[in-house]
Amino acid sequence: MNDKLALPVGTTLDRFIMRKQEDFPFATGELSQLLRDIALAAKIVNREINRAGLIDVTGAYGQQNVQGEEQQKLDVIANIRFIRALRNGGEVCAIISEEEDEIIQTGNLKGKYIVAIDPLDGSSNIDVNVSIGTIFSIYRRVSEAGSEGTMEDCMQKGTAQIAAGYVVYGSSTMLVYTTGHGVNGFTYEPSLGEFFLSHPNMCMPKTGTIYSCNEGGYNSFPEGIKNYLSYCKENGYSGRYIGSLVSDFHRNLIKGGVYIYPATAKAPNGKLRLLYECNSLAYIAEQAGGKASNGKGRIMEVEPTELHQRSPLIIGSSEMVNKVEEFLKAEIKKTEAVTAN
Ligand SMILES: O=P(O)(O)OC[C@H]1O[C@](O)(COP(=O)(O)O)[C@@H](O)[C@@H]1O
Ligand SMILES: [Mg+2]
Ligand SMILES: [Mg+2]
């Protein structure tokens, strides 16, 4: 971490963004403004979540999204709030949202950026007051400014991200993001309406003893994953599964651990979406010294082919992700040996 950028805990998000801009002359004001727009929407969604039970916006919305999943009212509300903030902010030309079939054109033809977003992550936890989140990625458009965002703009590899982050609406609400210079966490103080730097230069422990996996799909897991889970249990690791990707990831970022959502019979390509869940958290994981794989390799190298494509995800402490990959590779070798004989 560059010392002159070491900012004191308690610095406001706004000051942090401005300070970063002073020290990173290449950082354009537009990206700073875009981060502010996201923070604004997060504050609004935070308020909606906190009073959801009071104004009856819990429960199902009564429609399915493009994923064929039952939309919750808060999924729809969060989607509307983030799209509105990004459209009004003027910096984004197009948006990919988990809740929208197609690319959303904002009308900002001069906008230099694309945002891929999961407006509300952990929908199954909304009604039971368990922490949920928002996940986002920011890309530079590749098409000429002055026109609508294109499919090419939206289908970029994770390695092309210029920023990524998440909001976790938990016991406190935090915004955690990277612009490629480390990971910083900001805690929201609702009474002041401000995010304050609370977790400067977040680093993911190289290893840990926590594994997060929904073992409901165990019977159809790849053998290598089954073998890794046995390895965890033999070594006395703790199983922790919140059911909100953001919350499971955030705990592992702080304490060390690995989150695994493999291909299953129900989700043959995995359940999580490449563009606005896997890649976004992968960028943060790597910037914090962690790792993110699809079981075969670095997930940010995957060339997207569909807006809402899914991927197996193994993400967290680097040594733990390496171990999972080791078990998967050993299984492939074993299968190849059997086939060869
Ligand atoms: O219920 P399952 O199959 O364990 O899946 C839980 C996973 O699905 C998700 O809820 C998917 O995200 P959405 O809620 O945004 O659809 C993740 O947050 C979570 O890790
Ligand atoms: Mg999600
Ligand atoms: Mg979602």
C-alpha cells in the first residue's frame, strides 16, 4: 500500500474518492462520480431494507426474472433504485442487471462506463432478516462514445474490470470496493448519511478453517469437491453457510475461508452468474490477495458468451482455493487413468 495514500479510519467515502483522484491523476472524475452514484443508491436501498417489514415490501413480487427465479419485492425495488441512480448520474451508458432480461440503455450516450449488477443478493434471506447484499462490476465501454452501449461493451472478461464492489446490509451496512489499488471497506452511519473508511487496505488471510457450501446438492457434486469437503471435515474445519453470497464472501475476506458453489444436477453450470456475482467478487478477492476459480482456472479469464451465464465458483483464501483445485485435478487424473486402461 502506498503510504501517502494511507488515509485514517473515519475518512469519509467522498474524501477518500477525491484523495485517491489527487494521487491517481489518471483517475477520471467520472469514475469517482460513478462510485458516488452507487453509494447513493446503496443508502436508499439500505433504508428500504431496514423498514421492509414495516411497509410490507418483504415477500414475493409475483413475477419471475430472466433467471426463472421468483422475484422478491426488494429485488425489484433495489433494481429500480440502482438503475435510477446510474441513469441520473450520467456516467453509465448501459447496465446489465440480474433482474432484467436485456441490456438496459440509460440514454447517457456519452457515458464512458458499463455497470453489471446484482441489485439484491441473497434474496432467500430477505424475509428472515438475515444479511443480504448488492454486487457490482464497472467496465469502460469499448464502443465509441455518442451511441448506445453494445453487447461487446457488456460481454467483457473479468480481467477488464476497472472497479468492483459490494454492499453488505448486515448488522452494519458496509461498502467494500476496489479500483485495482487494493480493497477498502466503508461503514455506513445512517444518522449522518455517510460512509466512513473503517477497513483500510483489506487483505484476505492466505488460509483459513472455514468452508461455505450448500451441501444440499452433495450427491451430484463433482467427486473432487466431495473429496475436498471430506478433507475439511477430517481437519476439523467449520462449515458456515449464510445463503447470501456477499455475506459468506465478506466473512471469508475478513477471517479467511473458501466459498464453493459447484456445478450440481439442479445447476449444471453452477448457480452464480459470471458477470455480476463471480467476476465482481473475484476482482475483490484477487486485489485482497485471495483467489477465484471456476474449478478449471482463473474465473476472470472466462470469455463471457451470454449476459446471464452461470459458472461454478470457488472463491476465497488462495491456499484453500488451490487445495480445492488440487482435489479436482486429482479426480480428473484418476478418471483419465481409468478411461485409458
Ligand atoms: O439457496 P442456495 O442454492 O444455497 O443458493 C444460495 C446462493 O444463491 C444466491 O442467493 C444467489 O443470489 P441472488 O439471491 O441474487 O439470486 C446467493 O446469494 C447465495 O450464495
Ligand atoms: Mg446474487
Ligand atoms: Mg439477486
